[in-house]
Amino acid sequence: MSRDADAWRRKARAFQARGDLPAALDACQTALGLDPASHETVHLLADIAFRIGQFDMAAKFYAHLLAQGDHDPLTVRAYAEALRESGQVDAAIDLLKPTLAANPTLAPLWETLGTTMVAKGDRPTALIFLDEALRLDPGNLNARFHRGAVRFDEGDVRGALDDVTTCAKGFKDAGNRASAELTAAHMALGTGDLSAGWRWYEGRHKRGTLGEVDYVTRLPRWKGGPLSGKRLFISAEQGLGDEVLFASLLPDILMDIGDGHAGLAVEPRLVPLFQRSFPDVTVMAHKTQTVDGRIRRTFPDLKARDYDAWALLGDFLPLYRGGIDAFPARDRFLTPDPDRIAHWRDQLAKLGPQPKVGILWKSLKSTELRDRYFSPFAQWRDVLTVPGIHFINVQYGDTAAEMAEAKAAGLTVTTPQGIDLKDDLDDLAALTATLDLVVGPANATSNIAAAVGTPIWMLMPPRAWLMLGRDDYLWYPKARTFVAPRFGDWAPALAEMKAALASAGQAL
């Protein structure tokens, strides 16, 4: 029985080594069934569960190990990290304190307590703990990376960049290195250093990690050089919002290609909108799947013989957005359906003559890191009290709870009927084109609204990288930003937005 369990553990480690974590998890569970008393298997299960984001499962495995008498400080640390990632921040702190008291010179414990304080929102205290981790172990790059992130949040940009770029150059693990490179890119871009920022932005590819995307095509990769007359196939990348934002590069690319030809692969929901907007481009859908733990992006309608090379849309950022003066004063680059614009104008006209302002407030992807970029709906309530404006709900996803909350507070927010705000993106473009203004954070909807020429007012966190160290928003000339002074402190920016709305009134 034990030998069978050993065989399954070896299989699990082999799957883990090649990145197939779901298969590794299955193999581990089989090994545990054969040898339930094996602490080695439980440790391996907990680690794999953590790596695939099953934090509640990982926490249960670590709790089992502690209950069985495994009080090794590093096991306690791993348990605390699983609790932290599953949202049980106070429990993680309570777990760490006695272990730290017994092991005050163990730097990884101070590091984990620091990152847990970040999750709690107490960055000044987090900085103290991370500094202590580095005092005990100056070569602890994990602690230094997290300290850099906290320094940036606290306004110490120079110190933050020093920490994070040191980690980007020093990390041996591909995943850690990619995280540090991308963080360095965001920090540099957030200070207006576009040259360094775009160099570090190569980290977005996450090469050598499970996050690396395998773009499946027989075409050679474009390595730069003249575009004139080129037959170039381009794939959009990143998330839906970035696909739209980086599409602002397409007019520049197409001008340089001239009498050549461009193909473009975008998220399937964007195909009709992009084909109408760029009629001379062959627009098709990309398909993204995870196969054996690896992300693969394929292009079912691509005819490779029609092209000389392929590129990612983000490859052109250094070429066409290398400096602040390289951003064009182009106020729109996507073309919504004119018939649907007419439809939505008729529908909105029935609500009365007041200006129509679209509102959104969240992303459907919710993680501890992403959530700090979005203000809860409750904090928007004061903005919704501005008189003389009819607010239109353009937030995709389930908004029933927020709409009920608004109604209970006596606020009027109209949800358009006959449209799926998440999936009908072509119709969403037409709807937003009929609005006088859209207010909210940077997400897919606000990018689509801006791309069709609608003015947008964006609620932004401090030092947001896409602001490029400025007060305005160069990507969209009609955009206006309202910036929180600190992460999580949205009230001042929302108060400023409310005052601006009240002042604009019927002039919208």
C-alpha cells in the first residue's frame, strides 16, 4: 500500500513539475486515499491547492497537519498564508503571533505577518514587519518585493522601484520574476517613465510560468522593422478592457501598413464591433482554453498563408506610445451600430429631458489585489443624489442587490431592458454612445464607452499606471480622472465627482 502511495506521490510531483496542477492534485488525493497517515502527502496537497487558488482547501489541509502535531514554524506560516488568501486575515494574525513569539529571529514569519497586515489594510504596520524580515535576512527577495509594493502605496516611489527592480533582476523563480517585472512596469509607467515601463512590461508574458499564454500559430513572430506593405496578423491580449484600450493603436498600425493587410483576433464578443470599426481588417475571434494546466490561445479562422508574420497588440506600445507626446488627440476609434444608437436614443428619450449618465462600479473578477481598485457601490450613493441627472445602470453582471440598495435609499437608477450588458458588447457600445457621460472605474465598459467617443469620468486609485504620472488620461481625450489620495480612501474623489456633476448639470 505504501509503495503504491509513493508511486502516486511521484506522479503528483511529476505533474506539478510540468505545470499540470489539476492532475497533480488528483494524484495526491489518490496517494492520500492509499496512505491517509502520510504527512508528506498532505503537505503536497496543501501546496498544490494553494498554487491553484483553492485557499480554503489548502487551509483545511494545513489545519489537519497542525492537529496531527506538526507545529513546524514554516507549516504554521503556510497555514497563515492560506487563511490570509481565503479572507481570514484576523485568524492568520492570531495564528502567527505565538509562533513569532517563540521564533522571533525567523524572517519568513515576519514577512508573512507583513503581507497579512497589507491584506488587513494596515500598510504602515506592514512596513515595520517587512523591514524586520529584511533586517534578519537582507537577501529575502520575497520580503523585499512586498516591501516595494507597500512603499509604492505609501508614496515612496523611489524606494519602491529600487526594491522591485532589484527583485525583478534577482528572482530565480520564473513566476516571482514575472510578477516583479510587471510590478516594476506599472510603477515606472505610473511615474511617467514610459521608456523603462515598456521594457519591464515584457513581464506580462509570464514566460516559463503557468500564466504564460501559448499563442498557437505557424506564422513567425514579428520582430520589429518596417510595416509598410506587410501582411500582419495581430492578436489582442490581456483582459477585455485591455483589448479595447490597446485597440487605440490600430489606426497608427494600419496607417503604417498602408497597402499591406492586417488580420486581428479579438475576444469573440468584440468581433462585430471591431469589424465595423476597421472594415479593411480581417477580424476574427480567438479562443482561449487551459489544456494540461497551460493556457492556449488558438485562432480557428486564421488562414496562415494570408500573412507574413504575427504580433501581439501590446508589442506596438513602445513604438507608438513611447512618449507623452506620442498619444494622439483621437477622441474615438470604435464605431457602434447606427441603428442600435437610434434605438437607444428613443428608449432613453422616454425617461425625460435630463442628462443621461451611465454608472458602473466594479469588475466581475474579484481578488484581494483587484478589489482595492474598485469602490463599493455603497460609496457611490452620495453621487447618485445629484439632482437633475438620470442615472443609467451600465454595470455588467448581477446588480440586483445594488439596485435594491439604491431603491431603498430613494435613488433612481434605470437598468436598460433588452440588453445583456456583459455579453452584448456591440449593443453596449451603441448604448454608451447615446449617453451624455459615463462615470466609474476603469473596466471593460468604461473603455468601450470612451472608445466610441463618450466622455468618461474615471474613479482612479493613486498612481494608477495607465495615468502615466499625470492628472489627465492620455488614452482618451474626453476622459477626466478623480483620484483617491490613498488606496481604499475613495470618499474625497467621490465628493469631488459629485461636486463636478452638480456644477455641470444641464451642460452635460
